[in-house]
Amino acid sequence: MYIILTGSVAFDYLMTFPGYFRDHILPDKLDSISLSFLVDSFSKRRGGIAPNIAYTLALLGEHPHIMATVGEDFAEYRSWLESKGIDTSMMKVIPGSVTASFFCNTDRSHNQIASFYPGAMGCATQLSFRDWQGERPDLVVISPSDPEAMKQLVVECRELGIPYLYDPSQQIVRMTADELSTGIEGALSLFVNDYEFGLVQKMTRKTAQDLLHTLQFMVVTCGKKGSIVYTREKEYPIPVVPADNIADPTGVGDAYRGGFLTGYSHQLDLETCGQMGALAATYCLEHEGTQGHNYTLAEFIARFRLHFDDQGQLDRLLAS
């Protein structure tokens, strides 16, 4: 399946705080918070939603394409992605800009406080499908990027009849109810976490079944509680795959999407797709950074079958 991933491309600056954020937040002083956390580790890593999803797809034998705007500091990152089999030809360098940056501090309970500087991502509206000359994509993933660019992609995909998976997540707070509804109503599917799902329902005033009137399916991730794949006929609860250790929760949702999309690209049933997402998420959780994990396709399938029964479906991945 020819998949184009849109969304943020960023460098992640990851820090760990050896205590608990909650111990330093005064409920009666919420209108004047002034906090500084002394961290005990710091690392710079490759990140961004689109490359994170692409990385898991590539580990599972796919060859995804990324369409995004990046800064002049992107050369080394581009080489890394291409070495993994990820197509970067649609990634445009914006002169005089730096690649977006994500600053994240994680405490002992794996709670996170983060900031995001968009940098070159703010020019994402320069990329368009209107003058598309290449092969028509089978699926476009619209994930968090510049809000105006996300709205533009929704309009273009709807007008051109290009199927898209809608993943508004962090940018829901930057959208109006009408904008969010438009994105959902034209989508093949919706991906959100459970908190974001609550926001979607509040803003659109629609239940899960209301949303499924236009969607083919919907996926809601629920952290430690696993995830739920919704269809019009049935709900599939997907448990988490137990982690051997917990290193870093950053990027776990992106890895889930990469695992799910791999199954979907091979036309596996949606429950198996969700289970693939769950295992891909656990691999990410067990390593630092969003692209620090690694495994072969055979290793993934063997571990999958320790927890789930795919009835031989994953053999399709080996045959491709």
C-alpha cells in the first residue's frame, strides 16, 4: 500500500525528573504557577509524529513516504530515515528555518510536561496535493502539524477523493467544532487517545456511533488500559502487551499507529491490526526515544504469537 504520512518532523529534547510533578503543584496557586525542575538526564533524539510512524512501518517491512517541511538542520536526519527505507523526497527544506523542536520532561510516574516549537513546520501549507504529478496514494495520514496545513489537507483529500486517516490529537485544541467535524466526516478513520476522544465528543456533540456514520472504523488508545477499535457492527478491546521494562513513553502512540497501519496495508482484520499496534507500542515503550527500538519482522511475529492468535494472518508480511 502506498502510504503518505503528513505531520510534524522534529528533534526531541528529552529530560527526566527524578521526582513527581504532583508534589510541586499547589492547587491554591494554579493561577500563578512558577516551577523549574532540575533534571538528571538529557538527550537529543530524532522525532516528530510522521517519522515516528514511518519508522515502525519500515521496521515491519513497509516503505512509507513522508510529506513535510523541515529546516536547514535536517540533512543528518534525512540520511537516517533513508537508510531505514523511508522515502523523504516529499520533505521540503525551508531556507532560514530550523526543524521543529519538542522539549519534554518526564517524571517518575511517567507524567510529562512538554513544549513544542514549530520552526519549519509553520510552512507546511506550502505542500499540496492539488498539483500532484506522481502515483496516486492509497492512503494519506493527516496527523498533527501546522493547523492551517491540516485543514488544507482535509479539503484537498476530500475534493480529490484521496482516502485519509484523520489523527488530529494534539491540535484538537486549535480547531473549531466545525473544522474538527469536517475532518472527521470526510475521513476513512479516526485515531485519538481516550482524553482526545472526550474532547471530540464534547466539541462535535456526537457519540461513538454517531461518528461511525461516516467513518469506516475508529481507534481510541487508552494507555495502560489498551485500546478499542470501533466499527459500526462491533467494538474490539485490545489489551496492552506486557513490557519487559519501561524506559520511555514518548512516541508510544505513534508506534501503535505504525503497527496498525502495517496490518491494514496487508488487509488484515481490524482486531489483528489493533493487536499489531499494541505490540509495536510496547517495543517503543521498552526503549528510550521514539526511534530507539529495533526488531526483525520474524522477531515481531514470534512475540506477537505469544500473546495473540492471528490465525496465520501475519504470514502475509513475510511473503511480501
